[in-house]
Amino acid sequence: MSRPDPSATRERRFVVATLAFTLLSLAAVMLFNWQIDPQDLFGNNRLGVYVDSDRPSKAKLVKTWPHDAILIGSSKTGFIDPTVLPGHRFFNGSLVAASPEEIYSFLKHHGQDASFVAIGFDLFMFNETREHLLTIDRFAPGSESEIPWYDYVLSLDTTLDSAANIVRPLTGEPPVLLPSGQRNPWHIERADKVFSGPAHERAINELRLNHFGDFDYSEARVEWMRRIKALLDERGQDYLVFLNPLNRDVLAMLKTIPAGESLDRLRRDVKEIFPGAVDLTQSRWSGDEYFYYADPFHYRPATGAEFLTELLRERKGRPGS
């Protein structure tokens, strides 16, 4: 009777040990990510959302935050505290670099229970050179806003986010997103504290070259605005539409480049689609004191809360605008 080959036995043991180690490692990663849950997709997160994950996180938060109204727009409206707005209990569904087609998708799939919607549009959203037109229904069931659980718990990105979710609170850093959907202004305010004149000029230059340079005004996104209006009208939802304030230095810069003509087109298109829309692009809210000095693209959260409170009180009892 032949004896077992010692080398073959060692190889089998090595394969079994490697497989067991791999499976245990994967199980440990899955358990770690499930328990930390950095985007709070399972409702296990107890530390707060410390990662930039607007799309999947807000698709979850909108289901857990009690509300009867939605505020939506770009990162500009994202910093507004929805709990201070009058007349309704708002959820802030704003998305960084939001597009009209994304706003439509969010409202279609997550806005059906709101009796009131406030939408803030701005010129940046309509530049197809900067942000290409989406060809997917971003917030549809099963879309990328709803990450499959197995992709989520086994993802390297999720593992890194989980680690960050543990470390960042220890350094005194607050969450990126609050339960109300508000984007925490902590980071932008920290940068603004060390503001200097050259930083302001650099920010204006960055806007000229990137945000508003080589501007391709999107007619397709104008059509998405029409779809948003049709959706709200079909549901019988009341709404307020406004064009976000622009910093006076940004306005002056836009007058020197072709994107300034696109701003005029946007004003006309918004007014044609939403006759009661409020144009705040060039208004008393355009002063430097209402914006971050180091980031004149974004107005301060208090600014947004102030002008929205004023608009909401002025329009109380009027039909959708």
C-alpha cells in the first residue's frame, strides 16, 4: 500500500488554510462594514455620515426624516438648515453638482409624499461641458443610488469610509450630512476663517476657467425643467422655484465671458416655464457679506435660510410658483 505523498498533503493543507483565511477575512470585512455602515444604508450607523455620499445617503435619509416638504437644488441650497424654514417640515434633498434630470429623478421617486417643494436652480447646472447629461434614472429602484448590499459591504471604498467614520469623530470633525439632509458647513467655514484677498481672487478665476468656462447651455436640461413642472402639477404639489443669488464679483465676471449670455437665457427659460419663479441672481443677496469670502460660489447657510424664509412668508396662501 503506497504512503500519502507528504508534499501533496502539505499543498492541500495550504489550499484549505488559504481558502479559510480568505473567507474569514471577507466575513470580517463584511461584518466591519455592516456594523459601521458609513453611509447608513442599513440604519446601523451610530457615529454619523462622515463621507461624501449625497446620492445613496439622501435616498435613505429622506425615508427616515419626518417631513411634508422638500428643499432641493445644488450644494448651494444643500448647506441650508431645513429645520429653520417656516410653514412646513422640510427635508433637504439637495445634491452636490445637481442637474435638473437628477432633481426630477429624486422628486419622482422620493418626493411623492411632500405637499410642498422648493427648488433652487442656478446657471452651473446647465453647463453640459462641465456636467454631461445623465442617461440614467438616478434614483429609480435598483439604480446606483441603491447600492446592492453585497457590493456595499465588500467594497474597498466602503472599508476605507468605515475606517474614516471611526477616525474622524476622534479628531473632532462633525458629520458631513445631518439627518435632515443638510450638508454640514463645518469644512467650508473652517476654510473661510483663514480667508485672504488672494484666495478670493483665485476662487473667481477658478469659476471663470472651470465652472463657467467653455459654457455649453443645455437645451435638454431646459426640457427637464418642463418635466419637473409637469410632475409637480400632475401630483397637485405646491411649489416655489427660485434662481439662486450670485455674488456680485461672480456677476461682474460673467459679464465678461460668454456664459453671461447663458445666464440671460436661463432667466428667460425659468420665467417661461415657472411664471411665478423668483430671480435672485442679481439682488440684495448678492453682496459679499452674504457669501463665503474664500468661496464666492456658495452663499452662507444663514443667507439661504433668510431669503427662503422671506420668500415662503411672502407666498403663503398663493398657488404654486
